[in-house]
Amino acid sequence: MPDTRTIARAKRDRAEGKSASTQAGEFVHEEIEHIRKGKHGARSARQAIAIGLSEARRAGVKLPAPKPESASAETRRQATRDLARGKSGKAAKPAAARSRASRRALQHEGDAAASPTALSRQAKRAAATRSPSSRHAAAEKAVRTKATAGRKAAAKKAARTRAREKS
């Protein structure tokens, strides 16, 4: 069950007109925090992200199921089911035994999935599947939606990173 603060942040993102993936990012962030704090683990960064996206759909974020070429039929079916559950507006209480079983299974997994290295590796892999023009368009949109102060901060951070990588 997502935290009420996470749901509030997602609702605020929606009110601000941000995309469904940005709203869902709040749930993914919460999942990463759960793993880092030791509430449970995950087999991979990908699994941690998937859990967060699933929770977002169930909470009512209008995040569509992945395209056929990017996910298995089973994953797409489950995403559609989660989306339907989120649309219904009824917070169906999960079966206690099932909930307990999934939590215990996740508690056997490690916390390396939420490490900065693992998340960075996953982000790079995800980016590699996209075309250069797609990545370029995303970067341009990021520049447009970032205010002057935000751009300045990002430029300073990039300069620091470049300087650190040189030495």
C-alpha cells in the first residue's frame, strides 16, 4: 500500500499537468526508499521499478501498459489489470495470505537493487534501447520545462561531473 504522502505528491504532479510517468515516478521513488530502509529487497533495479509502476497504476495513475515489443504478454496483461483496478476507484484490499507471501519473498532479496550503481546501470540500459533522436527530443523537452535557475544548476552539476571524471 503506498504511503498517503506519495499519493499526495502524485496528485500534485497531476494537478501541475505533469505526465503519467512523472506521477508514477513518485511511487518508484517510494519503492526504492523501502528497499534502502530494509523494509524488503528486490532481485534487480528493474523489479523495484516494476513494483513502483504497478502500485502507481493501482493508485489511479493513468500510466498505459507497455507496448508489445517492450514487454511480455504476461507483463502487459498484469499492467492492464492494475490499470483497471486503479480506474475502478475502489481500493480492493489484497488477500492477507498473498500479501504476506509476496512480502516474505521480497524480504529474502538483497538491497543492492536500490544502489545508485544498479539504478544508473538500469537507466543506461533503458536509454540504450531508445533512438538517438528520441533521447535528443527528451533532452530538449527537459531544457524547455526547466526554469533558468534549474538550467544553471544542471550546467554547474555537469561541469562538476566532467571535472571529476577528468581527474
